[in-house]
Amino acid sequence: MAALQSRLFTIDTHIDTPTTSFMIPGWDFGAGHEVANDHSQCDLPRMESGGIDAMVFAVYSTQAARTPAGFAAIHGQTLGVFARAHAVLRQHAARCGLALTAADGLRLKAEARRAIYLSIENSYSLGLDLDNVGKFYGLGVRILGLTHLLNNDLADSSTDPRGTEWGGLSPFGREVVAECNRLGVVLDASHASDAALWDLLKVSTTPVILSHSGCRAVCDHPRNIGDDLLRALAAQGGVIQINALPVAVVTAPEDGRTAALSAMLLQLADSVLTPEVMAAAGKEWHWIETTFPNPTATLADYVTHIEHAVQVAGIDHVGIGCDFDGGGGVTGLNDVGEYPNLTAALLARGWTEGDLAKLWGANTLRVFRAAEA
């Protein structure tokens, strides 16, 4: 299995390590950790043992007040996360490096180093300043995710309890799409509403991804997408990278989690993200996670999403985006050291090495190259 994994170029397109583990004082990316001890799901030793060549580290922004003060607070926080991520990469330059192009990922693999790409999750951090797209590009961002759990000034979210605001992309969102196309930044519609994805597929001149999403036909969750959108995504050349977030992998009975989460989000929507507000939100989130735990999902459940997406969109349009360190993880695939379990499960179901190569990396690299071009 290790030999096969080493022949493939493997990439996971969404992991939240920069805004979780990296921000813990004293936490060492170069040392081995265990989920059971500190809840972390990624470090360099586990990347190496899991045979993963590249990760897309998401710089996530918690959605709050869409005001000048709110934008200033989140922009400052976001720059702090970028600074920390770059410091970590410099500290461990012998074992990993920043990747800016598809070729960089392959070069770093040839050098026996792990490739780290950077993305934005939730473009709330742009504020209303189009120049921030270029600023983030200069900091290494090569994937930009439009939204998170609430609508923002670019697009509607799939999960905002208030419903739609723009009916898809906003006028500013369309400007951001054009600027990303110009710079060569891949656009990511995970978390966006169906209407926003339809708009994005119409206006983007380069293929779109869903860096951590699932199939609504398998699990009827609003942040998963239906078969019509899967076909449209494939027709445009895009890729859906399958998410391992349990609530989006298996259907669970409504137990109050959605209502509690909505209440917290709506309270945050009118707040400026001061350290005190962030601390209170962290406690509330912990209470929600403890009171309404994720359903049990397994590697077999996760594979069901992969194979449904392949059946509908085609083998050239599916990849891996587990959402580790951001809530993702199923039994049998719960940190980056367990990626070989997925390869073994697919081999047991008759997958060829050629198809595995597409799923694990070739499809995503193709989208990077299209954006670069």
C-alpha cells in the first residue's frame, strides 16, 4: 500500500490547521500528535506516515458584523493567521514548503517535502475591498472560498437561517470572481447556496471547485449539492472534493443542533470579533458540539459519496477534501495518517491505479493549471 500511495500525487483540498492547531501556543507542526490527546488531525509526521503529498491549508474567517469595524477586525485576524502559517513553513522548510502552482506541488514531492497550498475560507475577510484579493494572492492564496455558514457581501450561503440575500452572487461577488480569474486563483463554492454556484459556473472563465462538499442524493444536507449541479460542475471542468464532516456524510435526525447553531451565528452576525467575543463564541460552539454530537459516520459511508459523485460527474471531476481540523473525520478516516485506509477501501472495490491517481490529485492539479493559464 505504501508503494502505491507513493506513486500517486495525493492532495487534500481543505484542512483548517492554520486557524486551529497553529494558533495554540507551543503547538509544534513538526512533532507527532494524536486526535485523542489534543483533537488535532494533521502534523508533519502524520502527513509523512499517511503518504499525503500536499494539503490546502484554509485560512478561515468567522462571520461577524459587516461593518467597517467588523471588516477591520477580521482582516487583522486573518493577516495574523497568514503570518503564523508562513512562520511555521519557514521553521520546517526541510520537510515542507509553500506551493503556488501545480508544478510546485510535483517539485516538492520530488524533493521529499510536503507541499502546502493556502486558501481562504469565507471571503468575509475581504471586506468590501477588491484589492484584498491581490493582497491575499501575494500572501500565497491560490483558492478562494466564497462563503461559510452565513451570507456575506459576495454571495448567499447554503445555511443562513435568514434565507437568501442576493439570489446567488452579489455584484461585488462578480467583481471578485473576475479578479480571481485574472490572477489565477481557483474559486471554491463549498458552503455557497445552489444559486450562487449556478451563477459562479456561468461567470467564471476557469473551472470551479467544491473543496469540501458532499452529495445531496446520499445525505440531504443543505451544504451538499444535487446531481444537476454535479453534472454542471463537471461540464464546466470543475471538481468536487468530498467532505468527511459527519453531519454531511450521513443523515441524522434533527436534535436541536441546527437551531442552536443558527442562534449562535445570528448573534455573531451583529458582533465585532474582539478577543472577548471570540472566547464566548468558542465556549458556545463547544457547548453545541458536546450537547448535540456528530452522528457516527464510517469510511464506508464516505466512500458512498465518492462513488456517487463519480457515477454522476465522472472520474475526472472528483477529489478529496476531508475538512480535518474543522470538524471532519469518520471512523477509519479521522486524521491525515489514515489516508491509506481510503486507498485500500477503494482498491477493494475494484478501483484501478489510474482512477485513484485522478481522484487523489490529478483532477485537482488540472484545475490549478487551468487557473494558472
